Amino acid sequence: MIVLAIDQGTSGTKAIVVDGDGAVLAMAEEPVRPVYLDGGGVEQEPHELLNSVLAAGQRAVDSAGVLPDHVALANQGETVLAWNPSTGQPLSQAIVWQDRRSETVCLDRGEHAALIAARTGLVLDPYFSAPKMAWLRDNVTREGIVTTTDSWIVHHLTGELVTDVSTASRSLLMNIDTVAWDPELLSIFGLGDEVLPGLVACDETVGNTTAFGRPASVTGLIVDQQAALFAEACLSMGDAKCTYGTGAFLLANTGEQPVRSTNGLTASVAWTVRGRTDRCLDGQVYTAASALRWLADLGVLSDASSLDSECGDDSGGVLFVPGLAGLAAPWWQPAACGALVGMGLASSRGHIVRAVVEGIAAQVADLADVVARDLGRPLTHLRVDGGLTRSTVLMQAQADLLQIPIEVYPSPHATALGAAALARIAADPTLSPIDAVSRWTPLAVIEPRWSPDRAAEFLGRWRAAVDAARSLA
């Protein structure tokens, strides 16, 4: 059994080829760069997304020297576009999950916020798909259909119109209890007449593609963060991971029962596998690697690969609030700004770089505290993945502020490996989820070095900086 698993993300598309045991045979990556616009707009060119999928997939297959039996796809979640279902041609740019231009859509529907939260487990916020879909209909085009990008890519691969339940659960249009599109929610967003993708399980085969050689089944469809949660064997209630990519995303498995956060987190479907639907809680840091790219664009940092060497031994009292694209959980303040506070004439580039690192880690630590309150028990460890886990400075800061061990996933391809595991489960009825993902040991386990008092004192000062940034919104 050969699986080609594709992770179509915000900043790039990765493709890996794995064998029946889950061993990686080859990998390829194609960059994708969002365009950041005035007014909070963030867009991607749809053909660039599709071409990156086809190019990365073909390069991985060529490198492996074997043709895939199955193709799996993880997607970037809440990014949407309008397109013609007859021709497959895009009718708009892809509106990225970071895009904030649909704030007015949310404000106009504020009276429905409680109902939306009760039905979906989510917060009425431009981060999610439905406000962006409504914004496209109001401002760009009434033609064609409007979906998340995964449906468009899968349509080009198979001709089908589907999305998986984990992606749909990020839309504000799916009932998290019934795992079905909700007509009342569709009506609230003015989308009641839309043609919607069919909802499929994450281990469901949805069609076939010849895009990478011989006919291969397309299966293992899942949203990116849930794919990483699956890959890292967070299969039991309370298991948690954080992915450090363009943003940082902390998810905790909550089991089969639908949950609602009472502390500002969101709840989603984690996956439907073997007929069982698990849910999860999650919190988001909108700018992680993108904050470092911002530093590089300003000339403060050479590039992300230089992070540890250019980071100061301390921040010199400088604090950073990662609100460059607004603040998500638990504040949900899209107009909030980023902030560097505590600077003086003695502040250096190294101090600022260190402050940004610690600011990202502090926001993740804050999210972990909120997760613990919703679960009713503290996290005992955190599994981590993503490109920024290569930074020993960031990972040590994370352990110091969380005061728990950090377990680093041994592969930089957690999202793709999660999708690949789902495809293997779909192809092999005897393969259990735990057997598909459990054979890994941490690349490193980072223990806290700070005392609990030092961590608490830092987080207290950092939260005061967050309050100051929020007051400027």
C-alpha cells in the first residue's frame, strides 16, 4: 500500500509518500505566499494553491519511484473561494483564514451569537468560513458556488463536491451535535440557497484521481490541525498538541461527547473514523511564524532559520503581544493590535527577537491554562509539531511558561502523516487508529527550567501588556 499524503497549508504545500507501515519514502514542498492587503485582507491565488498540490505531489511521487494507491489531503481549514462547479474555474481569490474583512458580517449578526455558539461550539468571528463566504457573496460575486478550498481541490482531483466533517465543523454552518449542515445557520448568513458539499467521514473514499499516475483512491480528508492531533496519537480525552506554523494552534481531544467551552475556546469535530466522531477544544495564536516573517521583513531578523542565533539571552524587559492579525481565543478581539512594550534606548535587536519568541510561548501557555479549566484538570504534557519546533529557544520558553514537559514530534510532517494514517485506515479494515499512529517516540522532551514563581511573574506582566494592547483596539 502506497499513500501520497498532501498538506495544503497557508505558507506552502507539503507532499509525502508513505508505505503500508507509515514509513516516509519521499517528500516534496512547494511554497505558497499569501498576499496581505490593507484593511485586514489576506488572499491567495487559487491556481497557485492547486498547482502547488499537483507539483508537490508529483515531485514526491517521482522521488519515491512508486505510484500511489491512495491520495490523502489535509487542508488549511477556513479559507474559502467562489468557483464554477461546471468548469472548476475560480471566480474569486481564496480568502485566507486570517482575513478580517468580514468583521461587519459578524457585527450585523451579533444578535445570533449565542445561538451560533450553541449549535456549532464556535465563536461568531471572521476567522471562520461562513462570514468570509457571506462577504464574498456581498462584495465579489453571486455566481457559482462558495466553499472551502479543500472542496475545490478535491473537485479537481475527482470531480466530486465534498468536504470532510472536521473541516465543515470550522464553518459556523454545521451543527456539532448532529454533524450535519444546519438550515437555520445557513439562513442567518444569507447562504440558504447555496449548493453545499456533501459531508464525508475522514476515512471515507470519495473518488479516484489520475493526477499522479495510475488511478488512485482519494481518502483521508481532514482539516490540518486535526490531522496533526491524530498523527501525534492524541486519541484520548485530555491529550493535547500544539502546532507551530504560520500561527500556533493548541488542540485537546475531548472524546465523543460534544462539548462547549465556558472560557472562550472553540469546539470542533476532531475526526470521524470507523464510525466514531471525536471532538476537540482548540485555541489559536494567529501569528507565530508570520510574526517572525514580519520581523524579517523589517530587517530585525535575518530569517526564521536564524532565530536561535539572533535571539538575545533575555528580552531586556521587552514584552510582545502577538496580535498582528488580531487576538483569537479567549479574547476574540479581531481589531486588537500587536504590541512591543517595555522598550528603551538600551533595547537591542536580540531583545526584540527574544520578546517575540516569549510572546508566542506566553499566548500558547495562556491557551493551555484555559484548556485545563474547560477540561477540569491541568495538562500533564504537551506534544508539539511544526517548523518552529526546531527552535530550541522557543521550545524551552514554552516549557518554562507551561511548567510541564514538551514532547517534540520527531517528524516535520505531522499534518501530512495524520492524513496518511487516515488513508491507511480507509484501505485496511483491520488497522486501528492507535496502531496507525502510535509507533513514535519524541525527538526531544524539554523540561521546564524556570521556577513556577518566575513563570507566574512573567505571565502576569505579559497579560498586563495584552490588556494594554486590547485597550487600543
